[in-house]
Amino acid sequence: MVGRQYDCLVNPLGAVRFTFEKAVTSGTDPASLARNDWGVADLFREFLFDNDGISQVPILTSSTVHRVQPNTLVRFRGMIQDMLGNEFYVGAYKNEETWNTNKFTDVSQFAMDPSADMRVWERRLLYCVPVPGLNSWADSTSDGAVITSTNSPSANREKRQRDTCPVSTEVEMQDASNELPNSPRAKKMREGESLMTEETDCGRPTVSDVDFRNKFSCLVKIYDSPESDLKLNDVFEFIGVLTFDTEVKNDKNGEHELEDELVNLPPSKVPRLHCLVHRKLSVADMVFKSPTMEPKPHLVKGIRESLLHYLKVVLGDDELAAHFMLLHLLSKVHSRVDSFAVGKLSLNLTSLDKSSISVFGNRISNAIKTLLPFTHHMPLTVEYLNTASLSPVKDYETNRLVSGALQCAEGSHFMIDETSLQAGVLNSNGVENTRLLKDLMEFQKVEYDFKYYKMNMDADVQILVLSEAKSNILPADLIVPFHPSSVGPLGDVDEETLNEWRWYLATLRSSPHSIETEMQKVVEDDMVAARQVDRSLGSEDFSRWLTMGRLMSLSFGETCLSHQHWQMVKEMERLRKERLQ
């Protein structure tokens, strides 16, 4: 373990230097250390996870950033909104006979002689934001310690040397503007592996708007991690060294200073986090208060019954709608066959007018926000379609990806209210937005606009449409006429029950599932018989039935489709068709 003078929490750079010096003393060539972390990551993983140090690490937010000590260990949870390319920096240098390192910092901790033997290394830059649509109950920003002292020698040293010993050089120019859609780099970008920017001054990425004034964001610097580990729109917890300059220098006149702040991501506005350890977060990870138990059928059954009852009350005693809502909330894209996203189950509740939507719209919206960590409410009107920015767009003047409303994390839920949609004329933007929404619902893809070409990024979102009649804009997998019979009080739900429901939805949606040979024959025979009765049934209908069968089994905590659950699916479909008639 590292001694007190190299405390991982309050002096992580001391721990970095300690392990670096140990590696160099053992005879390791400093040039080779650019390709590994010389034991730093293992040291911090031991502190964080083996010794439960993570509970002591403050969480970085807009309210805590000014109270957390610079050059100390922090953690930040957020979505990768943009990938800003690679930055060169002086990673190691030799003054006289001593090698030092600048890894995990923006400024040298010790004076660098201009004639010193230097090693230039490389790191990746990620622009990260709080997860879009994150609900307050899933926000863990209060789940961490806050260090208020700002008088450490390391903090003062950073202030003294900030202007004189910068270690970054410039961002490598890796512009995607001339890439063809089918080129190897474009394919990488489609997978979210690498979205690079053009060269900018002093290695600082630029921003196309002033969202950092209104929304807390963080520039994360990544070391020693394969590009495939981090993808656009993934949600991560980054743990690393904080550098944040709250002192805005007045070395420019007012107009140019404001322009610089609007265009760039200045250290005084956007904190830097030099990542030591990162871990990808799933929907289940965001349910941080979930009970720790295995999803065994006998435990799951009781949770299912109570959640189904709650959904039934929310939906005005409409039991059939509650059953379909449960399957919808469990749905997830688990594979792709050609352009088809297997596992999605979008839902369109119809027969909602302006009167009923005022009551049930809020009930449904609030219930989903209570159950799922990432939710979005979209009021679909002609004005919204004509004016909204749904697709992310690359701004080449500032070399930034400008986020759109459809750029979101995996597992997000969209509730689209179509009940206020009236006759009107769609402009070109409205037509394009309509197409984007339709493609998201049908193919689970979002189109990113890189001006010179378009690129489809895979998505995994749940979509619920509320409308008066069947939506002509958004063709859902399931159309269910909504038949409420009462508006009873929802009552108070205790926190333990809420956490059980959240755990249930987050855990079971990702559980494995299979259909045994015997049941495959039963399903195939039933599908053939249904086709003989109704020639309009096609492959999409049969795929939907299989998805419903899978979700029905999972809702009971079962990993194989049973006769009982298949019969339940067939009965739900029979009742739904009766309503449609």
C-alpha cells in the first residue's frame, strides 16, 4: 500500500509519482511507460474497490465542483456526448538525472527545463454530460463525500505553475469531414468508437453553443484504454484527478474574452478529469438502491403482482393495458438481424382525447419517471416538429457535435404525446423530424448529420405513444385501445417497494432467454394455424409474438418459454384484436 504522503484520495498525483519512480528505478525504460500505467490503475482499484475507498470519493457536480480540492480524487457519472480526438502532452521528462511524469495532470508538478530530455505521449478527450433525462431518484450525486479544504501544497503548486509549465501541445488533426460513409473510420464512428475533431489552439476542444453555462459538463482525459472500451452515448463512471481553474484571467478585452468563452471549453467553465479508473454503467447500475438478490421465480412473482396492480391503478383499472405496459417496460434490443432490432416492443395507447390525456397522461408519465432512470416526454405538435432539433449535427466551424433531442443513453424511455397534434403544414425540418422519429421507432437507429454525409447510430430506447387514433406518424409494434373504467387514487408507495419494482425492471430486461425444441414446434404450429385464418399476418406479427413470449417469461423470472406463458400471450393478442374491431 502507498504511504500516508501518497494518500490516494487527497494526493493521487503523489501516488502516481511514487509508482512511476518505482518503475523507473526498477530499470523500466520511461519511453515504454507511455503504453502502460506502470501499476497505477491496480493501485487505485485496490483502494477504491477492495478497500471500499470509493465511498470516500466526492462526486463531481455543479454544486460540489467549487468545494472539491483541486488535484484530488473525484468521480463523475455521465454520458459521452462527444469524442474530441487525441491530445499530445509531455508525459515524461528528465531533469539532470531524475525522470518525472506529467501523466494525469494539465500542468507540470515540477519545473521543466526547456532542454530536458522529454517523451511526448498521447491521451483521448471525451466531452461528457449528465445523462439526458436522468430522474432525481437515480441521481447518485448525493452519494459521496465532499472535501472542502483547498489549501494543500498540490493545489497551490498547480496555481503557481498553471501559466508557466503547460504539458499539453495540441490536439491531433483527425478530421472526419472528408470520410466516406463506408470508410473504415466511418464504420468506427458508427460504432461510437472514435469521433475526432480538427486541430484547435493549445489542445483545447471547442463548443458550438453555451450549454456549458446552463448544464454541468466535464472534459474527461483518458489514458491506457482501448478505443473500443468507450463509445458515444455510453454512460460511465469516471474516477480520476480533478483540475479546475476558477480564476478567469482578464488578459483580453471584454468582447474577445466573451467570444473565447463561448467558443472554447475554458478550464474556468468546464472541469478536467484525468481518468484513472472507469466503468461502464447499465440501467441496473443506475438503480443504486436496488435490493441485492437473484431474480428467482418465487421472489419475482410477488414483485410482478404488486407492480402489475400498480400499473392497473395508474391506467384506470384497464387490466389488459397494464399487462401490455409491463411487457413494454421490460423490452430491450437484444440482437439485430439485418435492419431489424430484435426485442423492441413499442406501444401505442389509443382512444385518448384532450379530456382523458389531462388525467391519464400525467399519471402514466409520473409512473414511468418513478420506475425508470432515464425518461423523456415529447409533446408532438406541428410547431414542435417544425422547430425541434432531433438529430445530432456536426458543426465544422467549432468542430463539435451539437446534441439533438434523440441523442440519449441506452435504456432511455420516450413518452410521445400525440393528442395535441392538429392539422398543419410541416416545413422541411418538420418532415425530416418525422422521418427521424419513425426510423427510431422502426429500426432503433438515430441519424447523425455530419453535413457531408449521414450516419446511423444504433439505439435501444422504449417508445410509448399516446394518441386519439392509431398514430399515422409513428407505427408502433402494438396498438392497444385504452379503456379506463375508474380514476382511483394511486396512494403512497413506500421506498422499499419502489426499489423492488426498479430492480425488477432493470434486472429482468437483460436476463437471458431461450425457447426449447418442444416449444419451438408448438409456436411454429400456432403461427401456421393463425396464418391460415388470417392471411394478413406476416413475419413482423410473428416476430412480435415471439418477443411478447420472451418478455412474458422474463416477467415471471423464467428463462425458457413455457406453454402457460405462451397461452397468456395468445390470449392477450385475442383480447387486443377484439378491442381493435
